Amino acid sequence: MSDAPGTAAPPQRRADARRNAGSVLDAAAAVFVDSGVDAPIREIAARAGVGTATIYRHYPTRADLIVAVYRSQVQSLSEAGPALLAAEPSPHRALTRWIDQFVDFVVTKQGLASVLQSGESCYDPLHDYFLEHLVPVCTRLLDAAAAAGEIVPGQDPNELMRGVGSICAGANASKGVRYDVRHLVRLLINGLRPGADS
């Protein structure tokens, strides 16, 4: 029996819809990395375990889906910073774990790079969204690690995130040479420690 017009969906249906939307975004992020942003919607649907109609209901256009993937990943990173600071035994450990998640985001972002740089106006706000949400989180992690004496104070969050992004981008130019992104990023983070350059 269908809901009467104007009535809210039952809580279980709303929860299912949120779950489906989250599954679609996770699947789309993975498919964009593996197959590019032009991958068939049916490939995303299969990975998410939903029908293509579910995807189109939530994201009527491919651009809507791309924007939603990007914003969802930025939001997850934004929420992860404070959670890691509360859960990890030290601020440096929290910073390391957060940067590891940031690497995952950058890899996905590289899968989206061609469309994000396409000049389409719908993507214009995403860079500001990134800065607005992630710079304060990275700043908080760096400040906490510095206050604990675990890193040299005065680190620039923009510089750190750009450095990580550059390391990730280097994987595309490695041309078969061994290039362990996570190992190199950890060297970068460990280089923030006092005395690391002495």
C-alpha cells in the first residue's frame, strides 16, 4: 500500500534510502578510480548492490553524482579529524591516520581530475568546499601535535596537503618504477618531528 500524498516516508524507508545513497557514493568513488568517471552507471549500481533507477533517483545526472562523491569524501575527512584526536593515543598518531585517509581522498580526486578541471560551472564551488572543511581540521591536528611536542610548531596545513597531493600525483609518472605512496607520505609526516632534519 502506498503512502498517502504529503505524508512522510516511514523511518525504515528513510533509513534504507540513506543507506542506499551511501552505498552508491562509496561504489561510485571506487569505480571512478578503477574505470574513470565515464564508467557505465550500471557498473556503479552493481558494485553498490542497487538498481540503476536508485542511482538516478538520488543523482539525476552524472555531474550530480560526481559532486556528491567529492562532497561526501570531504565531509568524511572533516569528521574523521576530531574523532581520531579523541581516539588515538597521541596527536601525531591521529595526524598520521588522518593523512592516510587524505591519501585515499586524493587518489579518488585524481580519478575525478579531468571533470573537476573541465570548466563546468557546477564544479566551481568544490575547491572552496575542500578548503573550508579540511584546512581547519588539518590545522587542528597539526596544532595538537605541536602542543604535545611531537612535531615542530608552525606547520602550514595547505603546504602539507599540497605536499601529500604531489606525492600521490608522482605515482602516475613513476612508469613502472617502484613508488610506494603511503611509505613516502609517512616519511613526510615523520619529517615534521623535532630533530628530524638534524
